[in-house]
Amino acid sequence: MIIHRVVLLLDFWGYSSPGFILVTFTLFTSHLHNRAGTLRWAVERTNSWNNRFKAILIRWERKSENYLASFYLASSIITFNSKF
């Protein structure tokens, strides 16, 4: 189990004058090694699905806006096919 202690200094503007508040909280993380493998599999799977589209794999578009549009189109096609 990994424990992280986080201390934040937050500033706020109250009704009368500005002020500061100190917030401390603790995060507990367990089984981190199992989650990393699952995340890697999901990323590799998504990249594999995107590489099926030749326009994304080769990147023929010169403008980044056009490449991003073709990436969004491919992602929407993948999502549509996985739902139906």
C-alpha cells in the first residue's frame, strides 16, 4: 500500500478580505502494479485499432487540423462498430 500525503495552500476571496486556507489530505493506493498492465493493454489495443486506418498510420495530411479530423473520424467509426 502506497500512502501519499498532499498539502495544499488555497487562496480565496471572502466577503471582507482575501484569505488563505491550508488543506491536508492523504491518498491511499493499493495494487498499483496490476493497474499498470491493464492500462498498457488498453492503450496498445486502441493504437492497434487506429492503425487499421491508413490515413492515420501514414499521415498524408499536411495540416494538423486535417489529421486531427481524420483521427476523430476513425475513432468515431471504431466506437460505432463496437456499439453495434
